[in-house]
Amino acid sequence: MLVMRLPLSFILLLVVPWFMVFVGVARSRSGPTCPPVVILLSWCLIGSALSVLLLHRDSLISTSNNAAIMVAVIGFAWVMYRCQRPELAARRTLEGLYWGAFAVWLMGIGEMVTGIKLLPILYPGANTVGAVSTSRFVVSATYPNYNDFCVVLAMLFTGVLARIWFQPVRGVRNAGRWFVLLTTAFMVTYMGSRGALLGCVAAFALLAILNIRRLHRAALGVRAAVLGGSLFVVSVVALLSSSYIQDNSTAKRGVILGNALAMLMGSPGNALLGYGSLVDYQAAAASAYGDILMDPHNVLLEFWLRYGILALVLFIAMWLWVLVRGYLPRSPMVNWQTAFGLVVVVLVPVLGVVPSSTLRYHVTWLYLLAVGLLVEVGQQRRRQSVPFSSTELSTAGVPHLEGGHREQADDDPSDRDDSR
């Protein structure tokens, strides 16, 4: 629902997890805990609550304030990490994000086929209405900007490619996956979202690395990582200095970054705790600079603006933790959900420069929670260094009942693939 931007999706995200906690669905039982996630969520809750209470009381009763968002995210994290099968819950979360993106793709295809565009209906004042209305192949589904729509397509591209490589099928299903993959790449390329296109290219490379290491565990070790990282940095510097990137849109983003940093430097309280909500930041920006574009267009800057400088540092630390723990081990986790989520999280800094605001869609938090849990589970298994026996594999996903009987759990094809 969040990915599709359906009505009441955030209210349900806020209410349903805590209802599940209060009725006992999720209990305070022992289980995997991801310290980087816990620390990041804790500070974001504390910082945003202090910001709302001390600096931005006008947003106290709004569900769009940062403290309310963190209450919803922490409730979702509590249910995921403390349910009966946390790893399965994380993978189901990533599947939900995948199918949400697929539904958004379906909307885009429907707009192209019928010629009926949703943007003029949902957001008649959007500055991209003209581009969407005059071209059959420029669509945005339920998003206010076709660039934001392309970010969802880039995530879908990552998920479909992960399924093609890590959960292979044959026949019609395989042809369907390739159709979705190619049409997604076409839409991103045609609509000209450079950040989303770069995300698709990087996703292909990152998934290829995981797939190679899945098949050849001795390949692409630390030396390859250092050389590849150096080549990547050089390529990025060359790309950023090219005329393809250095245009009016990039210049505007540079002005926004400079103005936002000036605002933060002039307000120590907001620099430490963040603005109470995106609306509070926009109001402060309008007061300081007038009616000019000041939306962040940068997920790193947005973390600082929303939750303070410490939140930015903690997010970068968590991102590095996911990158190192997810890619450097000799035996990376190889189910398609983990590969999909891991690559999306690694690409957050890239994809996060495309939308005017990334965190307002909330799905970034769900990716971070699910991938943090899966990486922590993989790390615990490697520490134990005890491979699954054939008995454990045959009973994976089959909870035991009293009296020695067993009940068949959800039949998940991806679980069977992982067992093989």
C-alpha cells in the first residue's frame, strides 16, 4: 500500500503494528537484534520528539511529523524482529515492496495503453503535468513526478533481475519476468531519469557480483573489492564532471544544498535535532529564501534536515555496515529477497538524489529494517559456523506443535529454492 500510495497506507502502518504488539502477536522474546538499526531508530525517535516538543510545537498533532513517523517505523520493526520467524517476516516485507512496485508498473503500463493519465487527476498543479499529458510514454502512476515513479521502477528492475538470477524458472513465467525487466528499462530510459537509470546500471553490477560469489565463493575478494571500488570512484568523478550531469537541474540541486546547509548552520537546534517535519522545513526555507525550490533532492541531506546531524552519521554508519557485512563474507546470503533488498539499500544514496523527498514515501525505512535483520541473521550463522544438516533442511519452515506433531507452514517457492 505504501509503494502504491493508496489512501490511509501510513495510518495503517502507524496503527496495525502497535495493535499487534498490544494483543500479543509480537512478544518480547529473544531473537536477532541489529545494533545499527536499533541505535539509528532510537536516536531518530529521541531527536524528532525533542524537535517537535521544543522547536516545532505546531506540528505536534500532525501525523506527518517526524516523531509520528518514527513511532510507526519502530512499531513495524518490533513486529518484524519479535515475531515467531523474524527472517521470514523480513523476506515477506521485501516481497511486499516488490509486489507493490510491480503494481505501480502495471499502472504505468495501463496509462500507456489507454492514454488516460493519473497525474493531471491526482496532482493537477504538478510541474510535470505538461510532459505527462503530451506524451503517451511519459507516465507517473500515483506519484507526483515521473522521476519519483522511475525510482520505483529502478527498485522493480532490481527485484526482477534478482528473481531471474537467484530464483530461476522456465517457460511463460521466465518470459514474463523478462518482459517486465525490459519494459521497465525502456520506461526509465525514455523518461530520462538519470538517477534511476544509473540505479538500474549499478543494480545490474551489484547483483552480478553477488551472483558470481554465489557460484564461486573464492571469487571477487577483498583485493577485487578495493580495485573495483577505486574504479567506481574514478568513474563517478568522471560522470559527475561530464555535461550529461552538469546541467541546470544539477545546478539547482547545488543551490538547494548550499541554502539548506546555510539554514542548518544558522540554527544549531535544528542542526542537532532536525526540523519537526518536512512541512516545518519547507516553511523555514520559504521564510528564508522566498518562493524558490528548496526540497532536499538528496536523501543524505534529508536525514540531516529531518532528524539532525547525528542521525546522518548513524545512517552512514549503518549503510557502511550493510555494505561490508552484505558483500565481503565468503558465503553471502543468496535468496532473491535478500539480494534484492541488499542492493536497494546500497543504492539508496544514488536513488535518493532523484525525488524531491525520499523519506516521505516511508518505504526506505522498511528496506533498512528488513535488510538489517537479514544481514544480522547471516552474520550470526557465520559466527556459529554450523552448516544445515539434511534433517534441518527438510524441516525448514515447519514449526513443531505440542505432542510431536508438525504443521505445514506457508508454501514458499523461494524457501524451497533456498533449501536446494
